[in-house]
Amino acid sequence: MGTKVNLISGRTTVQGRNLDSKMSEEYFEEVARCDMNKADMEKLGVAAEESVKVKTSYGEVIVKAKEAAGTPEGIAFIPMGPWANALVSGDTHGAGMPSYKGIDAEIEKTGDKVLPVKELMQTYM
Amino acid sequence: MVEVTDVVCSLCGCVCDDITVEVEDNKVTKVKKGACSVGKSKLMGHNRIKSPAIRVNGELKDCSYDEAIKKAAEILAASRRPLLYGWSSTVCEADKVGVELAEEIGAVIDNTASVCHGPSVLAIQDVGLPSCTLGEVKNRADLIIYWGANPAEAHANHMKRYSYVSKGFWTEEGKKAKKLVIVDVRATKTSKMADVFLQLEQGKDYLVFSALRAILYGHADVVPDEVGGVSKKDLLETVEMMKAAKFGMTFFGMGVTHTGARHNNIVNAIQMTRAAHTHTKFSIMPMRGHYNVAGINQVCTWETGFPFAVDLTRGYAWYNPGELSATDLLIRQECDAALVIASDPGAHFPGESIKHLAKIPVIQIDPFPNPTTEFADVVFPVAVSGVEAEGNVYRMDNIPIRLRKLIDSDYPPDEEILKRILDEVRAIKEKEEK
């Protein structure tokens, strides 16, 4: 049983710097990660750089945990990109816009590895 | 070595146009000044798609542009419900050909606004937008509000060139004589600079806009002690700052477009601006992401009457976001082929929508390999607009600016590939009619 969080996604500088270089190692390191408050990380028993499984009703994905003091307790932030979006519903509620923020998610510690971008995209084939 | 000044950046909606670069042996070797780290990275270049390619037995095989054009035209001509998506990281000249292609083949044409500021477009169509240019903000604004936006990371030059840190005609003291309010769920690099940081609970933007409106209209008595995680004291202080400003400016980002109430959040943000007008001059503007997402909205509106999510299969333009937006079409598994240009739905669409995109024939036009390339069936490498090709784009405040060509390229510009696909589609249709 994992910890329940409210999941949001968004831009970062390094993500932006690699917008045209998404197959790079730097993009992978920056985007396949999940920012959490120290209290949430302690609750999960994970240290920075350890893998966590993030699950929503629409999918699940493995990312690296990262401590971020600015992220409030109960909120998880994954930089926008293929890992965050694996967890997003395509339902736009008739407005054209998917819910990229405010998604009910569950996080748990895992020993599984983070899928590199090519392998992650293979899961859609 | 040649120094090129007044270079225009083709990365984000800031479209900075005061960059200096050095060019040597037909390469940008140095970005000397003007660009942020994200823009610099764009100008210096990345790994490219090397050759046009067609997917055969699951593998992309290099081919000639002629072969790829033929294959792409065959896919589009045979499609009963094609989707033409993207258009935001290219120039208006290419977008114009895109709309013509959509009309020719009877396609749905949508752009990245539908996953970015589409809700803002809907709100603006609903209640209008009291807005201005970024030049006016620079020269006049003494109170800046960023709501659900983190420009220190996402639009790194925005504060320096146009808002809080900039020095203009009536704002010659810069940030010393300005106030900065940040409204966000997380503490960010931007919020660290704020005079007031309203840290709200995720998804409670609508409530906080409503509370500020009530206070601005003189009804502070109806506002409870806390709204959406923000104390009444902080709300009252913010309103006092708004009233005291000579020119207030609200910039809003995807923190408000991506959450619960979507376009209703923006309607409320615009109504808050109107409430502020009862005291002082106030304006509002969306923080557009791609450098020409405002431009494809312009072009699509000139050509079809509507800015995004337009169906041209009926012989006339039909607009219905929520039905015709790319993600909705994909979720319903409605489209049977897609052309993706100047965008990357593989990285930026919900996983649920990508599943269908990965199943249907996809034509990709892009300078760079990205997650969409992983399932694209026909791939066209193209010149990088703003580095290897010129053309017009629209900054986030809808000011047109011409991108410059800095170096020569063997890759054709987007517009040329689109024109050739359009010609080939017309040739196929002509043959079929005979």
C-alpha cells in the first residue's frame, strides 16, 4: 500500500533546454523523476535517486524520487514529459484539455528500474 | 567569424529579438548575449534526424525525400479521418500551407494550444481579454502578478525583458519600484523573488480569483478567513497592492489551464481584471509556450474563422474543442492517420491518447528525433526555423516578428515539404478522378 498524493506536472529549465533533445541522457535524468516533500519521502521510506512506482487509474510508471522543499506535503511533481503523461487521462471533460494537474495518484517504493524513453514508448505499441 | 546581431529566438513565446551570436564555417559557434539558457541551447543546436525515412517491418529505413513525399501523400489521400496536429514550432508561412492541406484532404486541424492555452482561448471567446503588448508592460506596469506560472524556469527572459526586472520609460527604476505577486501551488524559483507569495491548494484557483474579485468590489465581509489555502489577511494585502498600482498586470500559465475548472478559471481571472478596473489600470495575458503557438492561432483564424480544433471534412469549417481537439479524437480512436509537425505528442499527450496514435499511420515533420519518432511511419527532417530558415511568428502578445536565417542548411524548410505533399495529394486525387 503506497502513499496517496495529488500529482501535478510542469516545466523546468533543464526540461526546456532539452525540448529538442528528448532522447538525451540529460532529459531522462531531469524528466523521469518525482519531486516530493521530505515528510512524504520519509513516509514512503525512500531516499533521493531511489525508484518509486507512481500509479493512477490511467497508468503506472517508475521514476526516481527527488526531495524538493518547495513541494508541499501531499503533492507530487513530475516534470512534463513522457513519464508524467503515462499517468494522465485522455478525458478532457468536453473542454479539449486533459487533466495534467490534480490527478489522484499512489506512490510506493520499488526496486524496479526506470524505463528509458525508447522502452517507455514501446509500451504503447 | 561573423557576428550577427538582433537574432530572434525560436524557442518560447517570449520571442526575444535582441540576441547576438557568432557564426563560423556555417555554424552558430557562440551565443554572446541576449538568450536565456533554454534559448541558447536551441540556437547552438542538437542531434538531428539525418535522413527522410519510412517504417518497414517495424524499422525506420532511410529513403529519399521523393519517396517519403509519395508515401506521406498516399497515406493522407487514403485516410477518411486524418488529423493534422502541431504547428506551433514553425513559421506562419508553413501553417498557412497546413490549413490548405487540411482543406484539400478533409482533415481535422488542431494545434498545441489544445494542450496548453486552449482553455484560455475558450475563456477569451466567452468574455473577451483586456490585454496589452509586452512593450506596454515593460514601460508602464508597476505591479506584476504571475499566476500558475514559473517564468524563472519556463520563460527565463520574461521578467528581465518585459516585466518585473525590466526598466522602461515610466519604470526606469526597474524592480525597485515594482511589486511582484506569485500565486502557485509549489514554492518555485520565481516565488522566491516575490513580495507576496500566495501558496494555494492545488485546484483552488477559481475560489481565490472569486475572493479577490469580491474584495475588489468592496465585499470583503463575505470572504471567509481562509480561501483555497490562502489567508484572508494575504488576500486583503494583495488587493491593497492591486489598488495602489498605477498599472497592474496578470500573467497566467498552465497552473490554471490544466486544472479542474479549466476555461472557467480563466474567465474568473479575466473578471478579476475587470474588478481591478474599478480602481486602476489592469491588464492580463496568457504565458504562451511555443514561440509561434499564437501564430498558428492567428493563421488558423484567418483561414477558417477558428483558432484550433477545426474540422474541415464537411466542406466548411466546424469548430468544437472537446470533440475535435486532438486528444479527444485519439481517445475516441476516430482518426485513421495523422500528420504531426513542429510538436511532439509522443512526449506531451496523455498516455491514453498516444496508444491510438501509435496504432495509425503517422507522418512526422521535425528537425529533431523525439518520442513521436519512435512510432512515426514516415519521417521528414527539416530546417530549424530561426536558425536555418526564416519566416513570421507571433509573440505571446500577438506581435508579429520575423525570424532570421543565420546559416545555410541542406534540410528543406517545413513549408517546402508541406507544399510538396499537397501537390502530390492533388496529383493522386486527379488521377483517381480520371
